[in-house]
Amino acid sequence: MTLDVASAILNRRAIKQFDPAYAMPDSDMEKILDLARRMPTAFNIQNWRFVVVKDPDLRRRIRAAAWDQPQVTDASVLLVLCADLKAWEKKPGRYWENAQPDIQAVMTAAIDQYYRGREQVQRDEGMRSCGMAAGAIMLLAQSMGYGTCPMDGFDFGAVGALINLPADHEIVMFVAIGKPAAPPKPTGGVLPRAELVLNDTFPA
Ligand SMILES: Cc1cc2nc3c(=O)[nH]c(=O)nc-3n(C[C@H](O)[C@H](O)[C@H](O)COP(=O)(O)O)c2cc1C
């Protein structure tokens, strides 16, 4: 099944109940992540890391660190989106390997100049990258007939220890993906366009 983007957006909801008996084929998860990796990152640093958690025992332990939310164990896959805060300094030439050598040199110098010594910017960039990836992942999964739940209701430190998170990485969020077991409750609602969309500037 393939849905157009607008339909995927309109049909996506945060799914709270998944069918625990349903196993998503690995090939579907690979397809989702291979497409999501085509989303943009600043300077093409691809500072996202995707931890695909399937081990049932690990999922039980993560659930205990996530307010016992059932999506953590009952979805087919629990995806932990992480940011590599130091991706910018890890052989940055590989982010521009297809470019001409002079362009590659310019870009690697620019990357270094932009991120070095700017811890907040490094962290913010990880949040931007993983946020965009999470949006794409949810819409791709929706278009393939799956349901998803974005999540940040968990103990970040405890989950980091459980997945052996490197010291220079940070967890951004979860996306649980699987087969919905129950329709979601009515949406909380969408604020009026006039409150959210501004023309040119905020009011003076
Ligand atoms: C960053 C983020 C974190 C969230 N964390 C949780 C969570 O821990 N548990 C949960 O059940 N829903 C969580 N949600 C789902 C939101 O409550 C839900 O997306 C929102 O109410 C809008 O509803 P809808 O996604 O069905 O349109 C989260 C959503 C986002 C974007």
C-alpha cells in the first residue's frame, strides 16, 4: 500500500495500543530507515543514529523506565532516535565524498568552524536532525499501513544506560512502530491557523 503524503499526514495518529503478536518484517523497517536517511541534515553531517530495539527483555526493561507505557513492548519495533553530538568532527570529509575535492575541503573547514566549541549548537543540530527523521519515519510507516507513536515519556538516563549510549551521544526520542490494536481516541484538536501562522513578523 502507498498513500500520498497528505493522506499519510491526515491519517497518522499517536497509537497507544499495538498488537503485540504482530511481527513487522525486517525488510519494511529497512525500507523506512533507508528512505528516512534521505532527509536533510545541516552540512549533510547525518548526525542521527537509529537504534532498532527488538529484544523482548530489553524492551521490558525500557518499558519500566518509560512509565510502564505499553507501546514500548507491544509495538513491533521500538526505535530510539539518538544524536551523535560529535558527528561534525568524525572524518567530516565522508559527508562530502561525492563532491569535487575543492568543495570537499571548503565544506569540511566550514563544518569545523561552525560547530567547534559550540556545545549548544551541536545539541540543537541533533534535535533538528532527529526531529525531521522522526516525522519522515512516521509518515513512511503510515504509508505502509503501520501505526506509530512518538514518545519522550521516559527516563533518558536510564534508557541511555540500557542501550549503552556513547558519552558523546544523546537520546532525542522514541518512535514505536507496529500494527494498531485499537483506533485512537479523538484528536486533541488543531489550533486555528491564525494563531500559528504569521505573515512576515510577529506583532510589534
Ligand atoms: C515529542 C513527542 C513526545 C511524545 N511522547 C508521548 C509519550 O511518551 N506517550 C504517549 O502516549 N504519547 C506521546 N506523544 C504523543 C502526543 O501526545 C500526540 O502526538 C499528540 O497528542 C497529538 O496527537 P496525534 O499524534 O494523535 O495527532 C508524544 C508526541 C511527541 C511529538
